[in-house]
Amino acid sequence: MTDDTLKTKEVQPVERVLLWIVLAFRILGYAWLVLLSGAALATDEGADDSIIIAMIIVAGLWAVLTAILSRTPERLKSAWFVIADGVLAVLVASASYFAGAESNLHGGYPISWLAVVAYAYDARWTMAASLVLFVNQWVGMDIEGSRTLPDKLGAVVFPIYGAIVGYGFDLIRQRDSLWRTAESELRDERQRQVRADEQRRLADQLHDSVLQSMHAIQAEPDDSDKVSYIARRQERELRRTIRTLQSEFEEPFVAAMLSARDDVEDLYPIRIDMVIGYDAEMDTRLAVLVEATREAMMNAAKHSGSDLVRVHCSESNRHITVLVRDGGSGFDVES
């Protein structure tokens, strides 16, 4: 997987939240480490200052690297980063013994590794990582030999934090998955309802128009003019219905233009061939254009003497053009 792929990979909102939690653990853990280390440098004369300072620098640089890699979250989930982060967490947890400090200096920095593991994997791996830190602390104290049993028992904080972070992250992801599943099912149900409503509407329309037209034709099959008129009217309705269903708009401009054409054809014995190469949501400007086109078609039907009118609508450079043509008698320009 390339870097570009990682950067463009979609991150779920819940994963983004968990990532911010990881960064918060890392920043707070480092701040805790700096505070304890600073106190040791100022008060613990027996501690090796060079080891403490090196721990502060290395942990700080790694915290900065963590923040940089968080821009491509998949890198924080990679095995190499989780392992490297764990090695550094163990070294930081052991720095107190190497430096000969009287108390632990790591603060909450090793705990931030548990957040990284929980983010990359799940609670089982997080608990395993917490046991690694627990054993490291217990063995380190035992080798050093200066810590009491209560100090050793303090290492149980790692399994406790491991359980909290690991199962907490799992619970958040589980709830998010259930929520997204419910949202998907609700969206699918809405789509099914919309399709069912559209099917019922289309069935009603076919029943009220097509079937009635067929009955009318069967009633008077010998009246060719009436049969032709009924067939033409039914053709118009079907074309208008198809164009409306094909449109992505709730109140399409195409449907309004076809409706205006149908009104004129119902009033006058004329055929209007309409070609529309543009569609949009109806607004006040388009409503004016529709009415102007209706008036032009009406004038052609009244005065041209032609039985055919052609209407062409197109759009270019955000300008809409409607041409209404007829092959009628015209008029005397001089008079």
C-alpha cells in the first residue's frame, strides 16, 4: 500500500476519536514522565542524570514521531510501529533501574503504549501488552532489590489500564458498528419504501391513463380521428412520466415544459414535437420561460394554420434558449 493510498484511505469517525485518545495518552504520559524526571534530577543525587536526560529526549522524539504518523492512521496500526513502540515503552519503564533512581520515573508513558495496542488490535492484545509491562516492572524491581512488596504490587496498574483501555476501545467500536448497521438498515428500509411508493404511484397512473385510454379506443375503434387523438394523448402522458422519473430533480423543468405542451395540444388540433436538452429544478426564472414558451406555442396553434409545431430547448454557457418553429402561412410584414 503506497503513502498516497494511506492518505486517501477513509477513516471512520469513531477511529478518528480513538486516535485522538491515543495521542492524548501519549502527550499526558510524556508530561507525567517529564515531571517525575525533573523532580529526580533536582532531588535524587544518587540517580544517573545522563540516563534520565536521554530517556526524556528519546521519549519526546518518539512522541513527536507518533503525532506525525497519526496523519496516516494506518501506520500507527502497523506491526512495526506497535513493536517499536513497545520496545521503547519497556526501556522507558526500565530507565529508573538503569539510572539508580529511588522511585519510578516513567510516569504514564508506558501506559500510552497500551492505548496504541488497543487502537491497532483489540482487548486481548492490549492485555498481553499490559502483562509484558507488569512482568518487566516486577522483574526489574526484583533484580534491583531495593523496592518493597507494595512497590512491586504497584505494577498491577498496567493490567488495570490494559483492561480499561482495551475493552473500552472494543466497546466503543462495537457500539459504533451497531449504530452504523442500524443506520444502514434504516436507509435501506427508506429506499425500499420510496421504491414501493413509486411503484404504487406508477401503477395508479397506468391504471388511470393507459387502461382508460385502451377502453376508450375499444369503445369506438372505427373513429380514426378519436383513436389518433387518444393515442397521441396517451403517448404524451407516458413520455412526460418517463422524463419525470428519469430526472434527478423533484420539480423538473422538463416536466413543466411537457405539461405546457400538453395543455396547448388539448386546446387545439395541432401536434407539437418538443426536444429538451436541458433540465433543472424549477424556479421563478424557469417558470417565466415556461410561460413564455406556452404563449409562443399558443400563438402558433392559433394563427399559423400549421398542424405541426417544433420546439427545441438547449443550454449553452449558462444561457437557456427555446426555439418555437412552425410551417404556417406567416404574415404580411408591410401590414
